[in-house]
Amino acid sequence: MSNMTRNRLLDGAFRAVGLLATMLGLLLLAVFLLDILRTGLGRLNWQFLSALPSRFPERAGIYTALLGTVWIMVLTALIAVPVGLAAGVYLEEYGRKSRWSALLEINITNLAGVPSVIYGLLGLNIFVRFLRMGSSVLAASCTLALLILPILIVATREAIRAVPKTLREASFALGATRWQTIWYQVLPASMGGILTGIILALSRAVGETAPLLVLGVLAYVPFAPKSPLDEFSALPVQIFNWISRPQQAFSFNAAAAIIVLLLITFGLNGLAIFLRNRWRRHLP
Amino acid sequence: MKQRERLIEALLALSAGISVLTTGGIIVMLAVEAAHFFRQVPLGTFLTDTQWTPLFADKHFGILPLVAGTLLTTGVAIAVALPLGLIIAIYLNEYATVGFRNVIKPLLEVLAAVPTVVYGFFALTVVTPFLQRLIPSMAGFNALSAGSVMGIMILPLVSSLSEDALTAVPRALREASYALGATRLQTAMRVVVPAASSGITVSVILAISRAVGETMIVAIAAGQEPRLTANPLVPVETITTYIVQVSSGDVAYGTLEYDTIFAAGITLFILTLVLNNVGYWFRQKFREQYE
């Protein structure tokens, strides 16, 4: 066999291997989703969504965990979004090229790489113990807010950076101040990217389990939270609890709860992609 | 007007400062709490004792078994994610059509959007039984299953960062190679991948850091038995698992047993901090410059 034929053969072989590898990832995703559906769908009904937790698997439901997840999602957004946006705007529009901003830059890159359990330890010490919030909705939301802050800041900065310089200059030329330019021109023009970032960050927060476990969030909470200072449970914590039990019946519950959790995270991700595409078309 | 502008700028700077406070908070918190621990357990013992049994009657405080568990699951994850991710990146970048790529990339990103507790369920209920059929001697909790699933989780990270590195290689280099009669594969392996090697290295370093810090998959599927071993078929325990196990258990706050989680936490923090900064430094230093 000549060198050339051999090389051509190898090239063709790699093309097949590459396609296979790419498909393998998607295939595993499919196997996995189908398995979850097969295991959990039978358990998923209105009773499951509206029942309180129970030690009998067939009576247990995710009512309190689901409401807890909604609570932390809203509260985390309320805490993290204003701070993340403000920090992103500051870094992109004000604090350029100073030593302080170089420090902020390295700091945020590092924060984004800190494992989520470490945020759990931070929240445990600061919010749960020092500020005496207990394992409450508020403590968990503050912790998750810190966790998603780097994601929000990076997304805000990228969205703002995409706004053309001419827009700012036109605004300045009309006598607008820096803040007026940001508030009336830059932010509206970058809203699509910012919203996408917010939603992706929230979808990350919704699925986080480890920090909640470290904070002491329980699986068995027989009431829905009424205020931010109430104890609560959350879907991922409930799922983890069910997975850890030996009885087969609980694994059906876990799969059913996973379907609900995946609907939320995939729903949020889908929304983010939809918004991104929509806004992209609107920009000149 | 001017005062209002200044006030706004100050408020924005304050918000940015929260991120610095967070870092400061993490470092101070870990240092203070770990100091309690190291007053009772010498650092030398912590780093060299080969047993970790703080919750047993015969207490040993050697971090090595937890580090070994972490490195073992991470090693398996990288062994899965690196070849697969690199092949995918090369295929998508050098072989696939633009249309195919635009469909596949977002689908692969879905892998990164799945919550890790869900991957844990997958590892325990699907992958472990499947692997046990191939390797009957494998335990129900093991590093192989947890690590492989973790590899699937970090696959999009490796493939998309590597692809960015491949895309950055200028077209002229490829064309020069084609002009010499090289096939796509020869061009990819001998020209494009070497030219993008630093970017690929960065993607691997960041993937390692992610795997080291990952908690739920290993907590669910790798077991909770600290063990100094390189055998991926037996139960192990990672640093992250230990932290979750103790903090969500019923160990009393303020005891030496409880303080172990901060000693474990500071070890984990230093590990990921070093990895992230090596990655960051590598990216700054070896960023390929083509005119």
C-alpha cells in the first residue's frame, strides 16, 4: 500500500471516529434522559406534585421542595441581579486600566473557579451562624447569589462590550453624562445579552445541591416557606435524599423529581437561547 | 448633577467590591476555622498520615486518602473527557460542515446544563450496573463509574475550549500544509493541534479544576470510604464528599471532628486556586500571536 493511500485511509477513519465521538456524547445524553423518563414518568402525577414529604415513598411528594426551589430562585435573583449588573457596568464603563480593576479582574476569574462546596462553607459561617439566619431561604439565597455573581458579572460585561462605541459617543455629544449614557443607551442596547446571562445564572443556581447540603438544608420539611427566614427544602436536596435511600421505590421518586428539575433547568436554558436569538436579530 | 454622578459611581464600585469581599471572606473564614484544627493536629501529620478516620474511635487525620480519592475520580474523568473532547473539537473544527456544527454545539452544551445531582443518579443507576456487567468484581460505589460520568459532564468544557484554541490557528497554516499534499488528518495532527497546544492545555487544566471541585456525582456514586488507593473499582471518598457528608450529618459544631471540614475545605480551595491560576497564567503567557 502506498503512503498516499494509507494516509487517505487514515483520514477517512478519523472522519468516522470523529463523527462517532461527537454522537457518543449526544447518545449518552439521550440514553440518560430516556432512562430518567422511563423510571420516573409513572410516578409523576398531581398527587406527587402536591403531596408533602413522607417516609412512605408512594405517599411522598415534592410540594414543599418545589416551592422552596421557587423561593430561592426568586430571592437569589433579587439579591444577585442588581449587584452583578452594577459590578459589570462598573468594570466595563468606569474602572478601566487602573490597578484596582486589574485586581477585580483576577479576582472574578478566580471566584468563578471556586468549587460550590466552598461557597457552602462560606454561607454556613457567615449567613447561617454569624448572621444567625439559620438554614433559611434567605441564607441559601445569599449563598447562591454569591455563587452566581461571577457568572452575572462576566455576562453583563460581555453584553455591554458588544454595544458599539458610536452609540456612547452620540450620547456624549448630546451632552448626556456618563450615567445618563449608560442608563438610557448602553443598558437598553445590551439588555438581550444581560437577560440571557441572568437566566443562565439562575438555571445554575436552581440545580446547585452541594452548597445547600453544607448549609444544612433538610429534605424533610413538612411545610412550605412563608417568609425568607423560614426553613425550607429544595428539589435537588430532596432528589439527593431519595437517591441515597436503599429502597427501590424511592429511586422512582428521585427520577420523577429529576424530571421536574430538568423541566425547570432546560426551560430556563431554552428561554435564554430564545432571547439571545431574538435580540440578535433586533440589533443593527 | 456632578454629585449624583459621583454617588452612582461609588455605588457601582461598591458592588464590584462585593466580589473582593467574597474572596476575602472565603480566605479568612477557611484560615480561621482551619487554624482551630491545626492547633490540635500538626500540619505534618495532616499531610503525611495515610489514614483519615476523624469520626471513628481511633482517630487519624491524614488528608492523603481524600486527596487520592479526588485525584482518582478526576483522573478517570480526564481520561474520558480529554480524548473524546479533543477528537470532537478536531472533528467539528476541521471536518464538519458549518451547518452540522451549528446544530451539534448547542446540543453538546446541554450536557453542561444538567444539574450534577442528576448526573449522580445516572452514574449510580445506569453506569454502575452497566460497568458491573463488564467487570463483575467492581463494587457498587467506585471511582470508575463516578469519574466516567464526571468526564461526560466536563466534556463540553474541554471540547469548546479546545475548539476555540483550534479556531484561533490562522487559515494560512492549514493551507500551507494542504499545499504540501497533507491530508486533513495530517494537517490537524501535525500543524493545527501543535499550534493550538497551549490553548488545549488551558482547557485541560480548567477541566481538572472543575473535576476536583465537583461534589454531587462523587458523593452519590463514588462512595464515602476514605481510602489511599489507585484502584478505580473500590469505594473511595473525595474531599468534596467528605465536606458534604460531615456538614449535613449530625457532628456537633465547634468540635475537632467538625473542624476537619475546614481543613479539608482549605486543601480543596488551595488545589483549585493553584490550578485556576496556572491555567490563567498559561493563557496570558502562551497566547499564540500570529500576525
